[in-house]
Amino acid sequence: MTVSGITPEEQAELDKALYDALNPLASAIRSRQTGLPADRMWEASPIDVGLSVLAAWKVMAAEVERLTAHAAATAGSYGASYEQMGAVWGITRQGARKKWPDAVSRPAPAGRRTLALFGGTAALVQAPSGDWSWTGVGADGASSVGSDETYFATAEEAAAHAGAYLKEHALDAIDHS
């Protein structure tokens, strides 16, 4: 295994996939810079081609950073700690917190969680039985209380129903006719 944790074969496949993704972007960047068709990129001077490729790698690096932050936020939303994320990334817990400051939120009090979607909010509440319900206020001001008879086995299930309600009551979903 290599230091990065992937096999040489996986590294070769990754390199090929990245170059396959990079070449059209580098060609498009070069085309915009020169006004020449993208298929003529490689006819330019080696310096200009190299700079186009470098510019494309910069775009890809920024996109990888964005997707990495999204992956960290997703892991954090499922309960991963900064210590765990740092270990995966090869940095300290503090380094992970600095790199992805909003990836891990402070836990809500046990039995209560808040969901903010589509401009509205919903409170997920755990009953003493362990079941979950929700109340919500949509972006349009409409409010709903999950029926006293409506309980869900998990917070995720209650959140899905609350999320659907919030989506129905998003400001862009209002019929202005």
C-alpha cells in the first residue's frame, strides 16, 4: 500500500479519471483565453498549454475543497467528531475544527432537535416512550403540530415528515395566482 492508503492500481485509475476530467476543463479555459476552438488547445505554445492545465487544476482543487467540506458536514451531521475527521484527514482534532468549523454542531438537548429547511423551522421532540413527533413553522408563516396520534420510531423519520411540510410551505412554493 502507498502512504495515501490506496493501491498502485487504484492510484493509476484515479490519475486517469482525474486527467480525463481535467482535459475538457483545461481546453475550455484555454479556448476562453485565446478565442480559439477548444480542440486546438494543444497547438498552443507549451507554456500557454501548461498554464491552462495549471488553471484547470486550480478550479478542480477548489471544487475538491468544496466537496470535502460537504463530506465533513455530512459526517458531522451523522455524529462524527472532529477527532474522527482529523484522524481520517491526517490532522489533529483542532486542525479539523479549524478546517471545517461548522461540520460538527453542538448537540441539542436530549430528546429535542431543531430542523431548519426551506426558510422554515421544525422542532423534533422525543416522547418519554422514545417515539418522535414534530411541530413546524413554514417560511410562509403556516404552522403545524404533528397530530398527537402521529409518532415516529426515529428522529430521522419525524425529520423527513417535518422536512416535507417545510418544503410545501417554502416561500417559492406559494402560489401567487
